[in-house]
Amino acid sequence: MSEHSSNNAQKDEQKNDFIRNIIRDDVKAQKYPQIVTRFPPEPNGYLHLGHVKSICLNFGVAEEFGGVCNLRFDDTNPTAEKQDFIDNIENDVRWLGFEWAGDAHHASGYFDQLYAWAVQLIEQGDAYVDLQSPEQIKENRGSFNEAGTASPHRDASVEENLTLFNDMKAGKFAEGKAVLRAKIDMASPNMNLRDPVIYRVMHQAHHQTGDKWCIYPMYDFAHPLSDALEGITHSLCTLEFEDHRPFYDWAIEKIGFDVPPHQYEFSRLNVDHTLTSKRKLKQLVDENIVSGWDDPRMPTIAGMRRRGYTPEGLRDFCERVGVTKVDSVVDFRLLEFSIRQSLETTTARGMAVLKPLKVTITNFAEAVSSWESQKADSVNARFDDTTQTLWLTQPNHPNVDMGEREIPFTETLYIDQGDYEIEPPAGYKRLSPEKPEIRLRNTYVLAVTEHITDENGTVVELKATIDPATLGNNPEGRKVKGVIHWVSASQGVPATVRMYEQLFSVEDPSSVADVHQALNPNSLTELNAVVEPSLVNADAGTRFQFEREGYFISDSEDHSTDTPVFNQIVSLRDSYKPA
Ligand code: ATP
Ligand code: MG
């Protein structure tokens, strides 16, 4: 079996995760007319890699089982939320390649209904207004080993509670002076069932409902009822909500629904050297540690998009990670593997010299004067007399049809500083005084005749000759090992190339209290590179493979033909192989 097909077989196997198995059984039993899932972000930041897993799961299973997936903003905390976050979340989900059913929903769109249900709970004797201070409420919840203490307001009459709740809604209470609590069990071993708060006073305008409300439902109350309202069948969330499920079920049961939604929990995505917490990512943005939510080093969808990661690569990564109930940390190299694989057959090639070393070809005029008679049939080229440039036509991809381009070859070139060593390490296969010959990609074999050093002994220029008989032909009577890339000094274009390392130097940045201590000082390096002309004419946001260097994208914000800027997406290869 080829590597590709075995990978696919593996992926299909992973789709037998426990959630898909549950849904498969439900479909078989015809439990629901249609499978309905939802992706429910709170619009208090940008989406990150962890959310990608949740998006792929929720939209993925809906697609696979002929159902639909809603996008719902769980916007119950107006202080932290804003429209900009909503817009970016929608954009990010679409960019990943998913489309939600109908319009996006908002928990705030259900505030009237949620209020009516809160009143219903009061009328049923299942909720009461508590006038204790937040500190008292906290203290009286008890602890893991100790039952809670009932509030003195717990047994107030339905009428009293209705009046007080109405007063809350009318703005008669300051924040913290009154809350509505579910009346469940102050001795429950599950702290979430010790009369959880379901409504609180917040004198705060809301980005969707304006000044209409000064009381807002708590997430734990809004979430199950929003699910029920939308006819969600499988409410998929991360493991930390497992302890909240009894309250989820309590709320659904007390309000009463014909087809109750069911919550299932799966493990969060954790990736080494990566933060997946909106709150902590926001700190990086607010403190200008990064250039914004879309800094290419950020694990946000916006950052990964600007970095050049592909939606296909991210989805492939999520499939490989799979869905389980076991917490684990995924190797970052698996993500890079998926991204790299998605780029192999989709990006045009080009030559860029990241750390330029000047090479002067001392026999250029003489050698190219005979180029036409000496070239191999496979070489397609033309010589421009005024600029003394040999233009070589080359395909943009070795085996996928992506058109072709002309590459200028001139008397003065740049090669990479790393491709010439005065004292090469063992096994070095590029240029050195002992091995002066090498093939220049797409053109002649070059032989270094002299290196010029500065006062520190650093090589600053090479003098070299080309063998006129090697334009597309093997050299006579000898084998020349190795191929290097190069760019014309006169026709190449200066470009800024941003090289990236992990943003964090520690494996688990979330374990470090002060995020500054976890940062990698080398996460960004800007190089003054020189690139072949075809690369700078590309639109912003175009991905390339720079030969021998890796995959790069013209930056969506800063790149223009006049000031080219490229971001490194991922290196060319890695010894890493997914299990
Ligand atoms: P954060 O702590 O970053 O704010 P969150 O869970 O509070 O994350 P939400 O906007 O509430 O963020 O999450 C929307 C959905 O994405 C939820 O269903 C949540 O379970 C899921 N999700 C968030 N982080 C991850 C993660 N690391 N792995 C998988 N799913 C996640
Ligand atoms: Mg949350």
C-alpha cells in the first residue's frame, strides 16, 4: 500500500470515534428526524486551534450523517464580548470550509424565552431570588467535604420571588445585590447542583440587545435551553463540562421538552508549545507581545491563516488527532506534517536566497555567447542583449501543471551563505574549497575559483566560472554532486522574509504563571532575502515553495510588489512521521 492510501485508511478508522458511534446508533434507531449539532463560541476573543477541533467535529458529523450544524454565539456575558469578535469568528468558520444552517444564532436572541422559563421555574418552586452577598453565597456553598448551608431566602414564597425577580429585571438592584438561583440540593456531592446561580444583575449594555436587559442568564442556564430551542440532538463539548451535565439535564427536565438534547464530552485539543485559551491569547495581544490576534505566530485561526496554514491541512490534522475522552498533548510536528502535506502539490516553486552571498561569474560573457549551440534540447531560454540576461523558462511545479515562468540568469548571482563553507563539517555536500563544483538549479554547473573574506574571516564573495557545456547537460568526464538554488543579483528583488520558531520555549506554556517567562525570544527573525522576480508579482496571500528552503506565503497585510514580505509557513521536511 502506498503511504498515501495507508494514511487514508487510518483516517477512516479514526472516524469510528465514540461520538460518531453513538450517532451512528441513534441514526440506526431513527431516534431523531435529523442530526443537529452546534458550534457555540463565546464572542470574547478570536478562535484558536482548540476551536478548530470542535468545529471539525460539530460540522463534520453533521455533514457525515446528513444533518445540520448551527453556529451559535453564547453571548451571555456582555462585558467581554463584541461585534468584532463575532465577525471574525464567522469569517474563520467559513475559511475552514464549513457553513452553518441558516443565520447564525445568538443566545441573546433567546433572552425573552429564557426569562419566561426562569419565571416558570420560580412558579414551579424550582428557583428563588437570593439576596445574600456574593461572598456569603460562596461561603455557604460549602466544600467538597462539607454540605452547603441553605440561604435564608431559599424558602421564600413563589409570590415574593416573582416580585423580586421582576425587580431585578426592572433595575431595582445593584450588581451583586440579588441573583436568581435554581433550587436543587445544597448537599449535593456535585457542587454545580448546590443551587447554582442562573440569572445575575449586570447594568451593562449588550452588543445585540442594547439596553433592554440589566439581568443576564448564566451560561450554564442558557446553554442547555438554547440547545433545546434549536432542536440540537447532540451537544458536543469538552470534558470540563462533564460535571455540568447533571445541571444541563436538570434544566431540560424542569422546563420539559419532547426531544431533549443530550450532552457528550470529548477531550480538549492540547498541543505542545501552544496556548489554547482565549483569555491568555488576549493577554499577548493586549500587551503587544505579538502584533495582533492575527500575528502569524499565534495559534488563532486568523494567525494560522496569515502564517499560510491551509484549511485542508488543519482539517487533516484534526482527523488524525481523532476524538476521544482521554486528555493528551498532541505533538506539534503532526500539525506541521498535515500542513506540509497540503502544500506539496498546491504551491508553485520559486527560488529565494534567504542569506545572500554574492557570486561573480568571471567567464559569464564568454560562456553564454555559445549557450544556444550548447544547451540541451530540454532547455527553453532566450538571451536579452541589453541587460545581458539569459532568461530560462521553467515550469512552476515539477509534476502539476501550474504554468511556467522566466528566471533571469546573470553575471552576478546570490547563493545562500550556508552553501559555501571554508571548513565544511563531515558529510557536507555543498560547496567548499575541496569541492568547488555544484549544479545551479535550472542552469549551469558552477565552479568556485576564489573566496574573498572580510577582516573576521567571513566569506563575503565568491568568484566562479560556469561550464558552458552544462546548460541542461551532464558535465563531461566527471560527476558533479549536489544542486543549489540561486537568484540573479541584478534582476532579483530584495524581500523581507520572516522566519518563525515556536512562540513559546516551554512545552506547556499554560503551566507557567507569568506568560513572559514562557516566551521564546527567537520566535521571529526577519531576513533580508533576495527572491526571483516571479515571486514578488504574486498577490498578497499567495503560497510558494522556496526551493530547498520551505513553504512561504506573501503576507496578507504587508506584502506588495514594491515591498515584498513573505512569512515562513513550514520547513520542507522533518524526520517526523505520524504514528
Ligand atoms: P477558551 O478557554 O479559549 O475561551 P472556551 O471553551 O471557553 O475556550 P468557547 O468559545 O466557549 O471557548 O468554546 C466554544 C467551543 O469550543 C466549546 O464547545 C468548547 O468546548 C470548544 N473548545 C474550546 N477549546 C477547545 C479545545 N482546546 N479543544 C477542543 N474544543 C475546544
Ligand atoms: Mg468558555
